[in-house]
Amino acid sequence: MSKKKEFNNLDLLSAYEIKNDSINSIKLNDIQLNPNQPRQFGKNTVEDLIQSIDRLGLIEPIVLRKLNSSRYEIVAGERRFNAVKRLGWTEIPSIITDAEKDKCFEMALAENEKRKNLNPWETGKAIQFLRNQSQKTADEVAEILGYSQRYVKQLSSIARLDYKSVNNLINSGIEPSVKNLEMLLKQKEGRGGEITSPQQIYKIKINYKSLNPQDAKLFLKDIKELLKKYKLEFDNTK
């Protein structure tokens, strides 16, 4: 089961040459989650899928790996699985692959990358897993993802961050971009770095109009000097 290049232009089944001529209806109770799923953020945020599936049905079946005669593990489609579970379904259309565990992880990573579901840290952790657990070389990982070796090493470096630090960054409203994650890593390792988020806007409402004209003038002057010092912008609109 060889993987074709440029999987982004293909669906997962075509990219990995999985036969999809037989779709099975598998009981949800017989399916278990993949503990090594590359996606670690937003797996349970499925409100958008719930609405779509409730209205249109499940357009794309999930992909499962058979563990034994009665148990299956999710390769691709964990959010779809969680969505139909929330809808009260008892079975889900599925395609069964006989791929080995390591190949299934590669497939799950490819699926998430194709859909742009992963942030750089999640991709970095997945790359770290492939290199450490599956003994993949940087060349092989670059081939799987269609990335340069340099970018693979860059993401591998970001993977040194812990989940809590990345989660705190996201919860603070800062985008988990490669640049911001690299800055966070430098901070954690005591190498400096300053995280910036051009999308982050702070608004403070101050009723300086209640001051007398002279005090208001001095107040605005002081505020503008502080904003200039810290490279912030002043919005004087009402």
C-alpha cells in the first residue's frame, strides 16, 4: 500500500490506495479512539459538524483499523465519530483498512494535514513520533508531508514545547503560528524572544471628557507618550 506524492490533491483513500468499494456500518460501541491521534486541540469541538451531519447526513465515511474480531480503532474521522455520537447514532458508515499501526498513523497525519486541521506544534509532535517511534528519517517524513527537510526540523524543534504552554498561548488569543511558537520556545528555554499577535486588539474605555479642558489636555498628552513608548495605537473615536 504505497503512498502517492502530493496527497493534498487527492482524497485519503486514493492517496493510500485503500479500496473503498465496500462501506460497512459499524457499531459505535465497537469503535475506540486512537490514543496517538495527531490532532490534540479541538477534537471535541464538533458543533459545526453536528449541524451539517444532522442536515445532510455523513457525506464521507470514517476510516477504521481492525484490532480483532469485534473491535476497531479510528484512523481518520475522529471528529465525525464524536459528532454522530452526540447525535445519538448507534452505527457509522466506515471503511476498514488492513494497514499496519505505523502506516495508519502516517495516514492520520496526512488526513489532518490535507484538511489543515493541525497547528504547527501538533504537526511537530506527529513528526517527533514518526522519527522516534517509527524510526523515520527526516527525508522520509519530508516525503510523507511534502515538506522540506528544513521545515521538518523546524517543526521538530517546536515539538519540544509542552501541551500546557501551547494551550495557554492559544487561550490568551495568540495564534499558534510557527513564529509565535518559536518565540515561546525561546522564552521557555531562556533565549529571549517576543511573541506578537497583529490580530490582537486591546480596547480600554476612559471617560476623560469629565476632566476640565486643561487636565484633559495633559492626560491625553501623557497617554500618547505612553502609547508611543510601547508602540501601541490610540483610537480617539467616540
